[in-house]
Amino acid sequence: MNTFEEWVKVGLATGISVAADRRGVPTVRYVAGEVSGQTLNNDSLFNVGSVTKPITAALLMKLLELGEITLHDPVQRFIPEFRFSEVELLHLLVHTAGFDENTSITWPKSGTEREYLNAIYAIDRLGYPMGERNVYFSFGYSILMDVLERVSGCSLEMFARMMLFEPLGMECTTFSEALTRSAIVPLHPDTMETDADKMGLGITGDSGLYSNPEELLRFGQMLLQGGEWEGKKIYAESTVDLMFREVTGGVFGRTPVFWKKTERDLHRTTNIDVHRCFADLHTPNAVGHNGFSGCMFAVDPGLDSVIVICTGSQRVNSDGRNYKRLMNQILSLG
């Protein structure tokens, strides 16, 4: 019995779409099942949840290449109403800015994004000193979206389309559900929000990108090719190196764009998988991110491998070992 059949048997997921490459050669293309009554096919688009974050972060790296930002710029340089003068862009990228993990702000409906951002900027205290703890603060990526839009003069959607989606041929990938609503896979009923709650939402930089495994695979392959895709230079090779580079001194296992599989245990000499969602077979240099909607994106330069999993099911995401089991199988194929 393969892992997906096990997931169906125990009720983790009813549908799955997977794409994986190794050394530039396809190893898996698998689509099966249905989600909330919609039969999946290769063109089905998923809300990929927090897999959105690496895309937002990668777009910030374009601004870095253009000389518009540095990782250590204070957020206040771009957003004067932001209250914490010493918080830098990198703190938001790696979740060490000091915000309390219990902060509760409702996702915006379309047209209310500014009110949503103002609610974030109304936060007037930090829960802990910057840099001391790694506390997942999803809203930080909406702040980064605001930075990107103010600096570039473009919407997140427009900037992403110009810098990433069109050059990579990611024709269906979008932050705007209105552009491709007919192809969007409804979320499985096990998600925290109902499908109705998720429709008509505003665009944010932390969650809500719509894509599929085949198109996200292109993003990963471009990174493995040093920033190039089909003869086009998308990123400088040095920028890609930064995207893969751990930047928290080995403490939190974070690059400016991704989670990294391992962190250095300073009391021993071993590396441990702090995020618990990478394959055992992944090398210590594997990077990626998972998403609440049962999605996983993983790139391993050591194995020259990209894996993208989409399910639409929060139950899959409730335990990182679910991704680990399936990716172990995938990596064993080639």
C-alpha cells in the first residue's frame, strides 16, 4: 500500500496531486481522488497556504538585487507607521521579530487589505526581545508584502507576474482567486476555515497563493539551475546561494526564504530536523516550507531534487511526518 492509499484509509486526505523531479528528470507525476466533491486533474489549483511565504520572500530578493532593500533595513524605513524601530526585514523573514504567537487578526476580505494592515500596525508591544526566539508570526509576511508594494509601486500580483510567474511559465499561479476561480480546488472540510470563509479574501503575503505542483516545480528547478530557466536569468547565482543559506547562526534553521532541514546543535556535533517535515532521505541542505492546507514544497540541492505535494487537507499538515513518509518514498525512486 502506498502512502496516499494509507492517507485515504485513515481519513487524512481524499485527493492528492504530486510532482517531483530528480536531476532534472521527472520521477513522479501523480494526481488522484477528489476534494470536497471536485475531481482533481493536472490543472487543479490549490490554496497552498504558507507555501506562499517562500514566493513572497523570493520576490523580496528581487528588490534586493535591484538595490532597493537590504535584509537589515529597518521596516520603518518603508512603513513609517510600523511601531518598532529596530525590527529589520530579516527579523520578519525568519520569524525572530519578537511578535507574540497568540496575536489574532482576521484575514481581510477583498478590498479591506489596508484595514487589515492597519490592525497589524496597531500592535504596540513585542512579546520577547528581537532575535532571541523563533516564534512563527504569519502576519509578518503581510508586512513584507506591504514593503514590496510600496517600494516597487506594483501590487504583489503584478510584481510576481513580472518577476516570476511569466518568466517561469507559471501561467495559472496567482494570488488572486478571481482570476482562476473555476479551477480552484475547494478546501477539505477538515480545515479551520470553511470554503466559504476562504472565498472572496483579500491578497496577503503570508497565505493564499493558488498554484499546482507542476508550476511550483518550475520555481524549484530554477533555483537548482542557479537562477536560470530556459535560457532566461531569473536570479543571480549569488542570490540563489543566499536563498539556500542559513542566516540565524545555525540556531533556528532558517534562510531568508525557506526553512532549512537542519540546525546545528551547539552542545553536540549533530544536525537535527527542527521542522520535522523534511524526508529522512533529504540531505542537511534541503530547504522548503509546508502549508496549512496540506501542501509541501521541498528543494534539495544535495540530491538535485524538487518535490511538491498538494492535498487541500489540514489533517495532512497536522503532523510533519506525513510529508516525511511520502517524500521518503519519492526520493527512493530515483
